[in-house]
Amino acid sequence: MKYVDMPSKFSKLGGEEEPLAENENAVNNALMNILTTVKGSVPGHPEFGCGVAKYLFEILDPMIEAMIEAEIKYAVDRWEPRVEIKRVDVKSDPDYNRVIIKLVYELIGDVKGNEHEFIFTQKTA
């Protein structure tokens, strides 16, 4: 089974190198797929996804923020070989009952080292 915008082989895990896309929209779509997929929900790929959902109903304190950040870094590092995460910011927005996650990343192979942002907003109730 293949996922949209994801290579069939992952260069970070060994094996043949796949051509890395430089299309920011394709990468953002892949990041959205990774972050919104609950681990265990894809038949045949039980490890695909991110474990962020289990923290969304917790009170957002520095420890929970660090756990969310670690989950995101692990999932993106494992499933999206086209990017290198530079920073993950997790912020609670209690007025709108949501969590805002901002990923700052570089595309692998981008000789200019341009940083890109991906904003992910998740309702908590």
C-alpha cells in the first residue's frame, strides 16, 4: 500500500535513495496525513501515524507540550524523509478550545536552506 506523496522506500531507514520532492505543498499534505492518522488505524501499517491524539484532552502544561513535540518529531522523522525538523512549537488556545502546532522544517537537499512552516490546528473537544 502506498500513501499519497510518500515514497515507497525510505532513505533514512536504508535501501535505495528515492528522489526527494521539493514541492512544499506535497510535503505539507504528507505532514497533514502523518499528524492526523492515529497509529493502528491503517490496516497493514499499524505503526503509521502520530500519537498526538492521546494528549489532546490533557491539560496543556510544559510536560505535555514536550511529549507532543517528541511524538511529532518521531513520526515525521520516521515517515517523511524529505524534511528535517528545525523546531516544533506547541501552543494552547483555550478561547477556541484548540491546540496549535507549528513545525519549522527544511527540505532535504535544498542547498539554500530555506525554512518552511507547517501549521496544524486540532480541536480538543
